[in-house]
Amino acid sequence: MIKKSDIIDYINSNYSDALDNLHLYEKYILEEIIDVFNIVGENKNEHQINSEKYFIKEIISEYINNNNIFNIRKNKLYKLMKLELPEQRSPKWFEMRSNILTASSFAAALGDCHFTSRNQLIYDKINPRPYESNPITEWGVKYEEIATLFYQLITNTNVKEFGLIPHPVFPIFGASPDGICDDTGPPEFCSRMLEIKCPPKRKFTKSVPKHYWMQMQGQLEVCDLDECDFLQVKVEEYDNFTDYKNDVFNDSKPHNYSYPNIKDYDTTINGKTSDNLPKGCTISYLKEGDPPDKLSYLYPKLLLSDDLYLKWIDDHIKLGYNIIETKWWKITRYELSTVYRDKVWWNNTIEYILEFYNDYMYYKNNVAELKNLIDIENKNKNKKNKKNIITIEKEVIPEFMLCEDS
């Protein structure tokens, strides 16, 4: 009996050069497979033959449909990759941010963030303060790359970085996704967005906090994509190299995490904790001309031996990097959820974005009125904020205390 894998292998082997127009060959593929696999055999009755033909036709149709979806995703990805975006923290980047509402401030603009109120956001956009890092945001900056490497490992993908992307037809809105999967991995991951959080303190949850869900909806709309993986990664630092070295993976003992779909992962010993999660090191260094509080970071590959990590550190010392510190880290937990684009919710929200932006422009053009806004803000500070909930596919997701906790 013919199997689904036989049909897919036949298409891949004989029509690899025609994948962009595969629908034009659907009839011929069906006829060829029926002939090659001798579906109309002497020992089969009419019911068997017609049923096998139906099976083959359905698999071909599914393959073509999936291939069409992949091509659509790939074209959207290539379109995004061709955009000329300003370099992060460049004068043009700051100018763009000052004139639009970004997805990361979405919840605050709609009055759904406990950390920053709507009025405070308006005031801060008109009177921007110099960016000041804090331990929470710096932790996220430091370990976001590790989270990306881990995501690429467990999904067999390659993530492309993007800067601040303006909405193509809604010029008051923009977004900066952490990354988007390219077309070299599994087809279903092509153009899937990635949003990363590495919270040092916030409790993990299997559901998606409301303000992050809103942020991802904004990002998906800006990029015209359909899904975003929300990855929360808990990273902890060892006190010293000895503790790091003693935390060893043993494939003969039970552990909390397993990855049977990743080739050779569960039998790899190097660069893993006793829980079968990655561990490694990172270098904090100071670029020439940067202030002492503006650190940059270097990362080696995952799953290296202790000796290779030590050699990597030594190599960068010899290269003359102004190294401030080396930290040994481990991933202790993660949650990976997929958020799907909600077009109905977005359409119901556009008017509130416009309302916020109109208020912002009013106060920007009437700076004297900002005092009234500040007075209102001060009166509201003592009021107790009520928790909000948002229902997503019948699942109630609670509000969390921070809108930006990396």
C-alpha cells in the first residue's frame, strides 16, 4: 500500500524545480503516482482503487496547499528583509520613535499597563528622558542572545534580526520584533516571529501576560505576519567556575527536559546542566569610547566543552578586548507559547490608537497644557489600579505588574 511519505518523496524528487507553480501540475502528479505505484492492480477491487486514488489526491492537495503557504510566508519575509531601517539608537532611529506609537508601549497607550500610565506615556514622548539602563533591562539585553540561540537549537531555525519597522500604511505605528525565522528551517517556521523575555525576577506563567500579547499583536500587524513564538527563558549565573563545572549532565539519570527531535541532543554531554538544559559563558566588555556603564557582550556557541569555553575566553583576551567580567550561566527553565494574529481584536483597537495619537499631538502642540496632564497623573497615582483581564480563545490571562521587564 502506498504511504504518505511515498507521495511526498515522489513530489520532492521529481518536481523540486516547479515548487512555485506546483498547482499547475496537480493533475499530472496524480496520474504519474497512480501509474508508478501501480495503484490499479490486478488484485484490487473498485472500492480499493478509488479509495487509494482519493488518498493520493488529498495528500497532493495538502502538499500543494502547504507549499503555497510557505511561498506566501517566504515572500513576506523577503519583503521585510529588503526594508532600509535606521540603525538602532541612531539619530534617525530616535526621530522615528518619537513620532510613532511602538508596539512595546501599546498596553500603556491603551491604559492597560500598571507600570506606565497613558498620561505618563504622552508626557514621556513629548519630554523624552535619556535612556538609562537598570538591572532588569540590562539582564534582558545580556541574555536575549542566549535565548535566541536556544530557540534556534530546539526549533532547528535561523532567526533574523530586525530594527524598528514602521507600519506600511498606518504611519503612526511601528514595532521592533526580537527576530523573525528565515526560510532555511522547517517550512512551518518560515516568517514566524519571535518575542523573547528573560525576566530575572518575574514569576513564569504558562499563559501569555496581557501586555505582551498586545505587544505581539501590534508587531504581527506591522509585519503582516500570522504567528509569534513567545519565549520566556530563566537564566541564572553560577557563583564561580567550579560550580559551573560540577553541574554535569548524565544521560543515564532522569531529567526534567528531553528533546528527542533534536539530533544527538539528549546524548550530548558538553555544555548542559543536570536538567538537560544549556549552560555556558558570556563576556562583558567595554567598547572604546563607550561610557563605563554601557557594556557590550560576546557569546560563544552552545554545547561546547569546558576546555573550549576556556579557550574561547582566552582567545578574546589575546585579541585585546577590554573585558570587564566573564560570567558562567545556565538556563533553568523556559516556556514557549505561540500567539496567533487576532485581526478582529486589532480592528477593534485601531480607533484607540488614533485617539491616543491625537491626544499626544494635541499636547505636543500645546505644551502649556501638559501641566494639566501632570496634575491629573498625580491625582491618579494614589488610586489603586484594578487588575484587567483579556480573554483569548476562552483562556483568561491575568495582568502583570510590569510592561517592560525583559
